[in-house]
Amino acid sequence: MANYPVNPAVRSVLTKFPEIERGLRLPQESRSDLEIVRLLGNSHYVHNLHLLNFVNDYIGLSGTLGENLLCQNDPLNFRRLLSELYLLAFLLRRELNATAATSKSGKIHDINLEVGTRQARIEIGSPTDHFGFQFVKIYSALVFRYSACPGGFYVLLQFVASEESGYHAHEVPNHTKILTSWQSRLEPEVDRWLANAEEGSIREFDGIDNAFVLRATLKAVYEDPENRCVEFHEPTRSNDTRLFFEVPRTAEGTARSQIGRKIRDKLLKRQCGEPSPDYLRILVVNFSLMDAADSDWFCWPGIAKRMDETVRILQESVGPPLTFDVMIPARLDFECCFGEGVILDQEREPQIRALMEAAGLDRKCAPPVLEPPPPELIAALKADSEDFTSDDVFGLSDDLQI
């Protein structure tokens, strides 16, 4: 895991978040692999400050969920746990009786919910669809950015796939544990190279199973250790998740796809228990960690229909009894929103829909609203063309973004 500096600035910032400070066991050493330390060390960024304030507000109400979040040292798992906290906070803001589920016998569902006389168990799945090179980008960039090298630098990283694995790097191992093992080997090599290399130096670091190499170019060296820039040139995006619901001609094709297999794996775990008249079992599939450009794509009518067909096929393949009573696609963030629920226990549909409405689990996602361009921008553009209007700004091609 990447190690982040635990310096006086981090300790000073921590005092501004008493709930985080109360639950955090900050090491006495000068470095830590905890993700929350990375956020504390970068609280000057507005989005990180917003996130720290959110965590501080709800960490004391989240039980074991909050404890696990604070001790997390993996970026992706941190984001998954954060998604669970987002949903818990969403329910608490609606003044509902929601608590993080706990069990002495091991992992169960994530949230217990009471709405009036109705009870529900909620399990959250946050699948990803990254290829191996994207994991390499995530972890290697952290190793360079937080290197123990005493100075600053500007490094250009490039993923170079072997001829056997191909340009898209399908054969690169994408299992997090494998990559973090590689990362632990990479870290001391990076520290030594950055401490001794001169500007313009190029170094290739071994990958995993000869599937790739990581090429690093030291573009500049600075005395200030805070002046660090790590730029990563990746081959391409992996895919757009919604294509799994559009390109296959049938729902059976979607069920066999990468995302279909991930949802089926979640169904198989049956983490909300067996069917019972005492509670409803809800699977929330959080699509916000997937590689998709649109944030509301799972609400589109055609995809919602395919989603419904696919989940029913997957449930049938798992076999009886029903693993969940309803599956709800979602985007879990500061303002959670949801797609059309797939009602699996159709005999209890009235109860399920009533609970979803009361809990806000039917709050639909909407595309981002385009704000009008600022007057000074319009004035500058009009200087070149008197006929230019604000409508023209929104009509510009994607190649020219303002």
C-alpha cells in the first residue's frame, strides 16, 4: 500500500474533525497507509474538505461501518465503504431508523432499516469494470506521488503492454491483491530511483507476469518536496458500462457480460438472509464506481427495461429461494439517487413500493444542469463575432470545451 506522510500539518488538520480524531488510531510513525490520512494531508482541496466534513458528521452514527472506513488502506475499498456511508446518511437525513448491520458470526448485510412498522435489510454492491491497466494507474500514481524521496518532481508514467497481452491489456491481472503485492515491490524501487535520478532519466519497472512494464520519465526535479506532479498516459478507457446493456442483442447476453456476472455473484452471497414476512431484502447496486461517462444512464427507459430482464434471468440462474425481494440500481454519493427497482418478489410488490417511496429509494437521478456561461465569457467571445450568442457556447463540439 502507498504510505502517506503523517506530518504536523496532518495532525493539525485532524483536530478540526473531532469525530474522525476520536475514531482514528493515528500511528506515531512518520508515515501511514490509511486512506483517511491521504485526505487529511490534502484538505486544501475543496472536494477533500467537503468529504472530510461529511465523514466527520456521520462517522459517529455509522457504527462498525465508520470504524472500517477509518482503518481502510485500499483506495477502491475505501470508496466502496464510503458508498455505504452515503446511503446510510441519506436515510438518516430523512429521519428514518437506519443503522449499520453488525454480526459476531461474520459479514452480513450492510444496513438495517425501519420505516414505520416495516423492516428492511439492505445490502450494497459497488462493482467496478476496470481492466488491469487502470488498477496499475491507480496504485502506481499513488506510489510516485507519495514517495519517500526528499525532493519534488514531475514524472510522466506510461503503461506499456507486452505484445502477448495487447494494447488494451486484457491479460494484465486485475485482482486488487495481486496489484497491491506488485505495488509493495514497486515502492522501494521508486524511492531509490527518484532519490538518485537526474532530470530526463527514463526507467522501466517490471510489471506482473511479463504482461506489461511501467515506464517512468523524470521530466523535472524541484527542491520543494511539496511540488510534485505525476502524469499518467494510459492506453484508453476500458469501456462504458452502459454498453453491456445496449450492445448485446438480448438480456441473456447482458447476463453473461462482465457486469452480469458481478451482479450474479452478489445474488449468490444471499447476505440479507432467507425470505421472511418479517422484513424486506433490498439489494442496491451502486453504479457510481463503474467506468461510464453518464451518471444517470441506468435510468434511461431502454436500459431500465434491459436491467429488469437481466436481473430476472440472473435470479432464475441462481435458483430458489429468492435471494432478494428487490434490486435497485443507484448512484451513491452526497446526493443519492436511484433507478427503477426490479421487483423480484411480485407477491409483495405493494409493500416493496411503499417502503421504497417512504425511504426515498425511488428518488430518480437526473442529468447535470448546464449553467449559463458567465457574462465576461460571452463578452470576450462577442469581441471576435458580434453574432455570437450564449446558445453557441452550449453548441460547441466536445473537442472545444469551455
